[in-house]
Amino acid sequence: MISYTGITSLAPSFQCLEKLCSLRLEYTHLRDASLIREFEELKVLILRGSRIEQLPKGLVTMTKLKLLDISNTLFLSGIPHNLISKLSLLMELYIWNSFGDWEVEGRGGSRVSEALRKGKKAASIIYNNNNNNKLFML
């Protein structure tokens, strides 16, 4: 767990952790998460409150991922098209307070990415309706 630290990037030595199953980078100053693409064994990825701007392109190869938490990632520009639908084992997706200027109208006037609406296979997708602070489970 590297959570709650001022770390801004992952050291290249992280690539040696090929069998890593859980990675918690919540509330860090991390902006570039590209090294995360190396961890194909990940089952839990928590980026909550980090400063990432884009999800790692290699996230699509993390077919064992069961939980993804990108809540409160205010700098995140969106979720790549069809990403969620390719994560076939994904059971929990947390995205509250992460909408900014994401596209596509969702329930209750909140904004939800097209990737989520078309590919929602997750058992629990929890998001915050920014208009009235209610949580929805899809």
C-alpha cells in the first residue's frame, strides 16, 4: 500500500512485481499510472483520490481485475471506450465524484461515460449524482 503519500510517479523497479494482486494508490499525487499496465495479475486496483489524468492503456489486459476504484479522481478525463466491457471479471467499480466533463447523460441528470453505459457488466457500479449527492448502484 502506497496510499496517502506524496508520491508523484512509480519507480521503474515496480515492474518486477509481476504477480502483484492488489495495488492501493489512493490519495497520492500520482499523475501518470502507465506502469500499472505491467500488472496483469491485479485483482484490486484503487486509485481513489489520486491525480491521474488517464487510466493506463494496459488496463484492458488486466482480465483478472475484480475491483476498480477511481472515485474522487478529479483530474481523470474519462474512461476509454469499451474498457469496462473488456474487464469480464470486474465485480465492483467505484466512480463517485469523478465526473468532471465526462460525456453521456445518465440517471438523474448525472453524467456517466459512454463506456460505462454500454459495457456495464460489473455487479456493483457506484457513482455519485453530483446534483443531489445521492449514491446509485447500477
